[in-house]
Amino acid sequence: MKKVLIVEDHADIRKLLRMTLEFDDFEIHEAADGAAGLAMARELAPDIVLMDVMMPGPCSGLDACRLIKADPALRHAKVIMLSALGQAQDRQRGQQAGADDYLVKPFRTAEVLASIYRLETAM
């Protein structure tokens, strides 16, 4: 069973993602900001992290992604950035932070699942 960590400050989006993933064989965990998400990632060592880019607090999604990818214990984790920022430079910042994929809000849940399955096969 793959562990998925959802890091998103909007409860309704976390709920949508959780409900989407509950129909498959995933162990789902949630955090409401980048710092909590990073702490949970270090504790759980998830296989996949669904990470919002813009979140309150000192640790953005990009910061958390960089730190996850820099941690040898977490380097295996696939990070999918979720953001309302969809310009080319935004996607480039996600890629520079180490994101494995970048989806623009509003996204379709089928897009999220397709990205997860594609990255799963690369694991």
C-alpha cells in the first residue's frame, strides 16, 4: 500500500483529494501547511506527496519540496505540486524545487490520479 501525504491549506481541497484517493489502495495522511507537511513527511516517509505551492506560514510548498528532495531518507518520495499559479515560470520554479509533476488548479481529480499512477510506475 502506497503512502500519500496531502499538504494543502484548504480543507475542502484536502477532502476532495482524500475522497478521490480513498477508492484506491492508498494510506492517506494530511497536513494543513508546509511546516506540518515537512514534519509529517519526515515521520511517515510517504511514497507520494501532493503539495500545494502557496500556503500560510514560513514554509511554502516549494520550500517543503526542496527540503524533501534534499533529505536522503525522503529522496524517493514523488512530489506533485498543486497550484493556482500556472505560468511557465511558476512551473519552472516547481521543477527547480524538485517537483516530479506540477498540476494547475482547478485540476480534475482524474489528472491527479493519472499523475500518481504515472509516477508510481517509475518507482
